[in-house]
Amino acid sequence: MKAQTKWFFIGLIGLLILSRVVLALPASPTTLNFISNSTITTSLANRSLDAKGTITVITMDSNQQNYKWKAYVGNVTGKVALDDANGKSIYDWNLGIGSAEVYVSRFSNINWANIACVNQTSIDAEETGLGISLTLKDNINGTFNMTTHKSFDVGIIPMSGCRSTATYINDAPQTMGPAAFFQEVLLRDTTTGNLIYSTLVDSAHTGYDNQPHDFQLIVAENESLAALPSNYFFWVELG
């Protein structure tokens, strides 16, 4: 049975605290609250006690958890404001979050002035860093295998035609394209080559569990039992 609660497959998650930026660039969220965490329940091994000298025909169905990945879903609130160093606003613009994006990366030192679509070098480096085989079908390269996402801006940098995918709606895959919801796009910091996951916010839209969410995304993980869960950092861009 699939878990029905909102799911955050959470490793050790780092929250990078930054002062609010003046330019129209992604910023760390002022608050980040974890609501719930769940995963599928592993069933006990099944067995069959068959009589000696018999031939038993068996059919099996398995829903196996993929430990190369974990996911985040949730909601976004906030404002675009003109603030001082103490966070006091002299004015704010009620722009809503209709065109917002959420960004997630294993690397905290992102240079938001030098962002571009991911390239194969950055994907290969991320897979190597997480111990993911470059030949697996469920690796980063095989999962983000489309380039037909909605165009959007990171700050003032336009993004289109990047490696992308879309997460599920009501437990079912979507037809990927500009009209898909919860699109997820791979970017890179061209200064370092570090990979960034970005997802386009779809305010209170029905998500993977048939419940309303603003965003949902998947990120890669090291599936080795000897490896600690990966640390991920979060940013939001409103407006």
C-alpha cells in the first residue's frame, strides 16, 4: 500500500540562511517547516507450503522503493518587498506566487548570476558524486530525459529547452510538455558546474496524492546503506 500522507523523503537537510537580496534573484526561505515524513511500508516475506512432488505456478507483483531518489512537496508563501537590514518593509508588492520557482541543490554556494541549463558534464559529475551508475535507466540522465518545459527566468536569465521531467498527478504520470504541472528542470552554476533542481510552482494544484500542493520535486540520493542521506539547500524566487 502506498503511503497517503504528504511525503518528504528527508535526509539530513541543511537550511542555508542568507540575508534578503535586493536583486531579483532566488533567496533562501525565511522559514522552512517540515510537516510530515513517510515512506512505503515493507511487507513481510511471503511463503508457500506446497506438498512434495508438486509443481506450483506463481505470479508476483512487487512495488520496490527506489533509494536513489527522495522527494519534497509543499506550499510556498511570501512577499516581494523593499526591506532594510532588519527585515522591516517600507513597501511590498502583492504579486502572489503564481510564477514562483523552488530551487534545490546539494551545494550552498550557488552563483545566481551565472545560471544556465544543465549539461551532460554536470549530470555525470552529480551521478559520480552520489555513487550512481552512469548506465542505469533510473539515474539522473535517464529520469530527466525531456526538454519541453515552460520557459521561465532565474533572476533575469531566461531558461528554456533544459533537461526536464514532470512528477505525477493523482498517482499517475503526466504527458510531458509545456502544459504539464509540477515541471522540474535541471540547471547548473556555470562557475562550478554544480547541478541545481528547479521546479515551477503551481499554486494549490492537485498533486501526486490527489491533495493540493504548490510544488513537488524529486532529487537524487546515494542509495548505499553505508552513505549518510545527502544534505540539500533550498531557495525560492517569487514574482
